Amino acid sequence: MSGTNPADPVGEAFEAHRERLTAVAYRVLGSHADADDAVQEAWLRLSRQDPEAIDNLGGWLTTVVGRISLDLLRSGRARPTVPLDDRLTELTVTLDHGSAPEELVALGDSVGLALLTVLDSLRPDERLAFVLHDVFAVSHAEIGIILGRSADATKMLTSRARRKVRTARQSAGDRQRHREVVGAFLAAARDGQFERLLEVLHPDVKLTVDTPNGQFVTLGATEVATRARVAASAARGHTVTVNGRPGVISWSQDGIPLSLLTFTIADGRITGITSVIDPAKLALIDLPGPV
């Protein structure tokens, strides 16, 4: 429900920008629900403004949506509440059976959701800067206003985010090396080798666990290594490819899915782990049967 009046010139002007604003918010936040909330909040703020005082409505709305999205993203890091339901149904999960490199490339490149997985490894400021500049061609000066930084500082931030995104995008050879990193992590988790865990985890690694009681985030190699028991049981599961990324699925003896782990890796270290252990969420994913 938009909340705008088509007969209202301001509402009509806003509706002309809604699609782009929603696209911006979704790529920054990674959630359709939060994107809709951000755009609706932008409309409420516009409705309290004098439209005659706004020279560039599109630019003004992009700035407002950017600020709202950044606030949501930052609060999501501290109090993770972003639902995954609207993304889980888009996952492609396939068992690893020694697929040919060209098949792996096709799988990874055919799924647009992979970019969101990469963006999840960025800090909030980096993610906003990269999305606005590289995806929507917003100037560094405009982005700097949202972030409270100079245009030059914003340009450096965007460049850093771009390097991370490029590093995270993989060739077929990278995928095999990434599987080896995941294998080392799972073996260390299973055997309780704390120091080895720290070696394969990036210092700023992010672990997101989706449980029946909500979504919980752990940041930092030491904390994630301490909680690596979440991966110990999965170490006895089967390796899978999740939207072109290495993962592990485990089942109960009755063949019921217990967990799905997905890993993001850069420069030979794990930068992100997503673990879905909520049965209701697992039911949303088209998962392969036990082997």
C-alpha cells in the first residue's frame, strides 16, 4: 500500500520515482520488506516538506532513502532483524559432485542474488557508497552528503568497496580453492583447533545464524571461532553450491534438513558465514535430498 494520492501532484511525482527508490533501498538493505519500509518513510518525510523548496526531487528522494537505508543497515548490524524469507526462495542449492568448471561458472553467474551475498561482506558505509555510485551513478559529492564525508573520502570508500566486490567474485579455479578453505574451517571446527580456525577466518568475519527465535549476528574471528560449534555438526554433512558459493547442508537420520551454511571468502579467508537452522526457513528453500 503506497499511501500516496494519485490525484495529488506531489504523490504523482513521488510515484514516478518509486521504482528506482525501491531498487536503491533493496540493493543497500538486501530485503524487500525493509526496502518498502525505507521508501514509505521517504514518502512520509516528503509529505511534510514544502515541494517548492526542493529543486531536484529525484536527488532529494535518493538522499533521503540512502540515509534511511544506512540507518537501518547500521542498526541491523547491532540488532539484526532483517528477514531472509524474501531471499531464501531465490536460492539455488546443488550437491557437489565434481561439476565441471564451466558448469560452476554458469551456476554462479546466472544467479543475480550472488551480488547481495557479496554486498553482505561490506561495511554499511561501503555498501551504500558502492551501490549508489557503481550501480545507480550517484556522484561522490551527493553520497558524501549522506555519509557526512567529503567527496574525496567518499571516492576512496567506494574504491575500497569495489576492490572487495571484485575480490569476492570468483573464477572456477577460485571456487575450488574456496572449497578447500571451507574444508579447513570445518575440519578445525570438528577437531576443536581454535588457532587453525583463526587462521582461516578474516579478522572482521561476520556470522549470521537464522534460528526459530530470530536472526543473530556474531562479528570478529575470535567470537566466531568460539561459536564454531555451529559448524561442527555441519562438518558431517555434504558440500553444496549455494548461488555459486561454497556451502554445507546437513540432514537428520530421517532425512530432514537440519542446517544450511553458506560461506563468503576473499583472499583465502572466510569473511562471512550464513547459517540457516530454522526449520520454517529451511522449508522455504528448494534443498536437495540426503545422500
